[in-house]
Amino acid sequence: TLEDTMRILLLCGHRLHLRNWVASGLAAKLPGEVTVVAQLADWGDVPAEVRNQLRFYALDRLTGGWIRGRLRRQFRLASLVAREHTNSTYAHKLAHEGRSRLKIALWRTARQLINPEDFVRWMEGRLRARASAVDILRQVNPNVLLWTTTMAMDNQEIEVIKAAKERGVIVIGIPASWDTLTSKGFWLIKPDLVCVWGEASKEHAITHHGFDAEHVIVTGPPHI
């Protein structure tokens, strides 16, 4: 049966996702064996009666790497610059969130020659997943990875997704809110499927992020 064979890794890199998916009781209703991967400090805030129904693996064990973290912050900046003319939100983020004016100028110059998002995705593709991320996937051995994400290019999240992709695990991306797809940049690593809140979000996934329509599933807010 599905419950006998399904092994789900639920990646919750932010405490927001633990609240929406785990503390709400939703994760415990998923079929099969569910392992939550999250920060240990955040896991401690989940009610004990909910924690006891699920397996847990501490994301703290994963080392994303200081250099990779700095590199991915630049990748995110590249995405904001690439999209600044598509949505006033991106222009506002560049103008008011304290980012380096020099680095923004450099990416704007590069934008005249290349697509910054294509370039940084190519660079990311040259990096193999770190051993600590591969170890998480080896121990959990999931069929499916549910990636609850704010699309902020969190260093540890990205390493887990890379390891999943390298092992051929199906990755389902679940943006945190209805406007995530129009305000948070691009997918540094694209999931195989994406679940969205409504038809407008489905259109955003297709037109803003290049997903095929058959790879976008309208679920509504999963935790409601």
C-alpha cells in the first residue's frame, strides 16, 4: 500500500513552515513515513504530542559552507536585479534593503550581456551537494521531498535539495504564500513539481518561472 512504501522528507528550513505544516497537525496526516528536517531549536517549539508522531532529523547537522553561503547571497541579488523591471517589489528590495550599491551596479552591467539567472543557475550546477546533505538523504532515504520554502536561497535548504536531485528523489516545491512566486526571485534549483495556492499563482509559476502547466498543481494553502 501507499502508506507502506511512501517515505516523505518534509524540509522545513524556517520556523514558519514548522508552524504551518507540523504544529498544525498536517504533517502527521501525510501518508507513509514522514521525517521532518528542521532546525533543532525550532523543533523544540512544536508540541510534544505532535513531535512524537513524526521522525526528525536536525538540519543543524548540515554544513552549507561559509563560501557557498556568501555565493548564494550573490545569486539571490542577481535574481532580484534580473527581475527588477517586472515587478515594483523587486525594485523596492534593491533600493531599501541595504544591499551593496556596487554589487547591484555590477549585476546590472552583466544583465546587458547575459541573463543573470541563467548564469548563476549554471554556476550552482557546477557544485556537488556537500557530504553532510548527502548523509541526510542516505539516512532518510525518501521517495519524495516536500520543499516548503520562502525561496530565499537558504544555504542549508539548497544543499538538501541538491542532494535529493543527485539521488533522483522527486522534489515538490511548496511556496510559503500566495505572492512568493512574484516577489522572492527565482528557483535556484527548480523542483520537479510545484504546489500553489490558486489559479493566479499557477499562472505565475508558468509565466514567471517557466514551469509546464502539467507540473503545477493548485492545492490551496496546504495548512488551512
